[in-house]
Amino acid sequence: MFDSPHSASAAHVVVALPGTGSDADFARRAFEPACTARRLDVVAVEPDPRAVVASYRAALDAAAAAGPIVVAGISLGAAVAIEWAAEHPERTAGVIAALPGWTGPDTTACPAALSASATAAQLRADGLDAVIERMRASSPPWLAETLTRSWRSQWPNLPAALEEAADYKWPGTELLGTIEVPVAVVTAVDDPVHPFAIAEEWAALIPRSAIHRITLAELGADPAILGHMGFAALALG
């Protein structure tokens, strides 16, 4: 448990940031049950596919104007959450960083960046329906349903959103070492797109962090495990 003036009880809301190509619906299902159990309101942010990171930051700024917030992010959302918390420690009660994808600006070997870039290229070449069909054939049912919904909602700007994610420079070791607030890192140990080793690195670098390990099967069975395990790791509430 963290001994800190920062705690979820000091937060007036939890802001949930989806991952690349995902949407507010999945972020809400991932974090709302844990928030409800702690009598915390949740704002699940719908990304603007024309400016994903800017839309996340605008939502965080707006929510924090009324008081401290907990920031809960998945993949790209986790990176934005960490960066925003580093800049605004006095406005951050805690961070849940779920499924971090990389460390540092050199993303030439980053699985998440490579996947986003390849998918964007396929979308531009073959169109939405053909790429969705291929994605559904190679994905577990829960992920196929989630991405089918979110990809259709972000079309025709989805390729631009994926290219923005592919070009994104992830938080580096120096920034991670400066985080002042408590951070829960939630990682799926068998996720090839969000390597387990990266989550371990984040947890080792962030001064006041805790890590919780899940599996992709557990995530697929109930996305709310991200929120439940994140708050448990923070020992908040």
C-alpha cells in the first residue's frame, strides 16, 4: 500500500483512455465496475481519430479543472496517462497503466507501433471491410467484436489514427523515473503486442509503482479485470 497524500479518495473522477483503434465503450467496460465499487465517477474518453492524443489531453485537462483525478489508460492511453501525470502531479491522484507497449522514442521494434502501421497501410490499400474480415479471422471473438465496433465508428479517419499511434514516441526511462504519483501497472503476461518485459521495466523504473499480472484469456472473459486489478495494485479505495 502506498503511504501518500495522493489517493483515489481524493479524486473526484476517473478518466479512462482507450488504446489504439479502440473506443470509449471498451474503456468504460474495463474501468467502470471498479470505479462504481469505490463510488467514483468515470469519464470514458471517445478518441478523436483525427487527433487522438490531443483529444485525450483535452479530456484530462477538462476533468482535472474540477479537482484531482485518477487516470486509467490502456496501451497508448497508458502512455498518455503517464506523460500527463508527470506534467501534473498535483492534479493526479494515481494512474492505472494497463498494457504498456514500449519504453522510449525508438519504436522501430515496438510490436504495437508495427501493428498499427501495418493495419493503416492495409486499410488504405484494401478498405475497411476487407481488413475487418481478416482481423476477425485471426482474433479471439471478444477482440474481434471490440475492434469491429470501434474501427467502424472511426472510419474513414481510422488510418490516420493508427498512423498517429505508430509515430508516437513512448515515455522514456528518464520520464518514468520522475513520476511522483502512485502507479499501478497491469500487464497480460502472454500479450505479444504489449510485451510483459515492458510492463516489468515500467514498474521497475516508476518510483512508487505496483504491478499486477493477468492473461489475455482473463481479459477477454471480463475486461473489468483491468480496473479491479489496477485499483487493487494501487491499494486505493
